[in-house]
Amino acid sequence: GTRAGSRHRAGGAARPARRAELGMGLGLGSLFLATILVLNGLAILNEERFLRRIGWGYEENLQEPPSFKKQVINLLYAVRVLLRVPLLGLNVLTILVKLLMG
């Protein structure tokens, strides 16, 4: 006998194995989005309110000898100044793609 409430498939067919899905793909799109987010984070750092207070102002460190800290300061300055317009365009493009593609 079969018990009430138990279900048995005819022929003993097993369920097809479900493939585990990742919430976020590890492709080029995710790498692109992560890069955009990091660049946005670097671009919004305010030199007067934040960077100068911790000794990372661009003009304060012009006379410093070459060092890792000076390279990071130059990178922050370049992102804020040179990538402002391209980042704006990339952000708009990313938003449009996300709206259209889901």
C-alpha cells in the first residue's frame, strides 16, 4: 500500500538536476559595472572637505618626492578632473542599458 499524501512518480523518473544560479554573473558586464562604481566613488571625493583634511590634497603634495602616496593622489586628481565628462556619459549609457535590457 501507498500512504495517503505521498506522491510517487510512475516509472521512478527522477527530477532533472537544477543548475545553481548565481545572483550576479561573473562576466564582462559585471566587471564593467564594478569599474564604473569604483570610478564614481573616486570621482566624488571632495578635495577641500575630505582629502586635504587627511593630508591627501593635490596641491599640498606637488613638492613631495615620488612615492606611492603621491601616485594615488595624482590618480585621484586625474579621475576627478579628466574622467568627469566620460564618467557622466558612461553612467547615462549604463542606466539606459539597464532600463532597456533589464
